[in-house]
Amino acid sequence: MISLACEIAGVKLNNPFIMASGTYGFGKEYSAYCDLNKLGGISGKGLTLHPKAGNKGTRIFETASGMLNSVGLENPGIEAFLAHELDEMVRWNTAVLINLGGGTIGDYVEGAALISEDNRIRRLDNRRGADMIELNISCPNVKEGGLAFGVETETARQVVREVRRATDMPLIVKLSPNAQDIRAMAVMCEEEGADGISLINTFSAMKIDIKRRRSVFDNLYAGLSGPAIKPIALRMVHQAAKAVSIPVIGMGGIVTAEDAVEFIMAGAAAVQVGTANFMNLRVGEELADDLYRYMEAEKIASLEEIRGII
Ligand SMILES: Cc1cc2nc3c(=O)[nH]c(=O)nc-3n(C[C@H](O)[C@H](O)[C@H](O)COP(=O)(O)O)c2cc1C
């Protein structure tokens, strides 16, 4: 018997593959191509208290083994999401993470409180709600993305502390690779009562249009993701996993089941898959099948056998 199942903060996942925020809409956008019931989870597009139109100009640019994005957290706002999107998202047999961004501590707290209140009402009504909040203190593309909070540990502590007070839902804090000290950031999250951490978000990066003699992006810099960042992401996940005992969700450049196995061996409890969704719309479903075949060939019955062995 081979089991791909895993558990994060009391939430059971079918398998370790969670589709990463900003690369999978709210799930339904992919439902014609991929069986969402075969995913471990979906982290929805990053939400802010108020709707956001996103950035002007070029938003996506392909690079060697990766991509740059400057989407700027385009989203309908938390209230519209809860009213019009969440019911559809929880129809699938897959964990639902709400990715929360913010420009001020007040925004984050108010956002977390709205999500938690919705969750409480759904519980009373016996309706399924979201499973976890993924607190994004790491989006490099907009002020409201929270990177201002995600670089220095003590600044991030204030947000994590206040949001922890505002919600009793499982809370995952998403870390930035641009953090000054990734180990200290991970430890701080554990100290402040987070139920887990996820890492990494994109690297602040750049592309210049030499004909126009200016940055390709109106915002100058953009976030780098995809296979190009995988070795660095793996090192950071390893460092974070060694530093804390709460679950670590690893991501950055995962395209194959073997990539995911590396993250699990580095200590990840589960993984997220982002850029690969733009290369193959069915990748989420295929990864679970590929991981099963890998475990069968290697005679591994459960992910616990290989988790954190490095
Ligand atoms: C187009 C795009 C939009 C993204 N939007 C968000 C977002 O709204 N919130 C967030 O936390 N991360 C966002 N991310 C970061 C991804 O969730 C992920 O952390 C990152 O891309 C690294 O994983 P990958 O290399 O598998 O893509 C976005 C990434 C991309 C490529």
C-alpha cells in the first residue's frame, strides 16, 4: 500500500501537491484541463481587503528556465471572493488555502478577520469553508504585496502576531527569498504561533529592453520564478525546515515529481507548484501519478520515509 497523503496543521491532503498562489486562479479556471480532485490543494490568487486592478504595462516575461511576473495582485477583494468564488472552490475534494496580502498591518488583520468570520458562519451552517490562510508577506510587485514586511524579521513579527490574534484558522506564513535571514524568519513564525510556513515566493529581479532603453516592467523590477530558482529555493527550504518543527511547504521551480521529492527530502511536509502550470495545464494531476510511480519503483510506502532525510 502506497500513500501519498500528508497533513498540514490538522488538514489532510490527498497528496503533497498544492497549486501555488497566483498561478491557478481560484481553481475553476483549470477545471476543464485538470481533475482538481486529484490535487493536494489549491492556494487561490492573492487577495487584498479591497479589489485591485493590478499593474499596468507588461506583466509576464519569459526568461532562461523561468519567468518574470509583475501582475501586481490583481484580485476582486476579500468580500467579493467570499461571496462569489469560495463556494465553487470548496466543491472539489482538495484543500483550499486563501492567500492573503496587505499594505498595512490593519489591512492584514481586517482581511484575516473577515475570512475567519466567514469560516465560523460556514461551520455553524455545516457548509465547507477554506482550510487555511496563507499569509503572504512576500509579494515583491506591489506595496500591498507585503514585501515591506517580509524582509526584516522583527517587522514581519508584528504582522504575524497581529494576524495570529485575528484568526483561529490554520495559519501558514509565506516567506520571501528576499528575507534578510531565512532561518530567523522561520523561527519567528513558529514563535508567534503560525501553524506552518511556506517558501519561497519570487526573487526580485529585472529585465531591460535594450531597444527602448528601459525596464520591460513599469514597476522596474519583477518577480522571478520557475526552474531557474529551484536550487536556491531548495537550500532555503532545507535551512527553514532544520530550524523549526512546524510544517514547511516548499516551492520554487518544481516541474517534476522528482523535483518534489528533493524538497521532501530537504524537509518539506508538502510542496507548491506555480510556474509549471503555465507550461502544462494538467501538471497538478500528472505530478501525483508520477510521484506514485516513483514511490512504487523505490519501494517507498509513505512520504514520512524520505521526509527530511538530508
Ligand atoms: C504569475 C504569478 C503570480 C503570482 N501571484 C502570487 C500571489 O498572488 N500571491 C503569492 O503569495 N504568490 C504569488 N506568486 C508566487 C508563487 O505562488 C510562487 O511562490 C513562486 O512562483 C515560486 O514557485 P514556482 O517557481 O513553482 O512558480 C505568483 C507567481 C507567479 C508566476
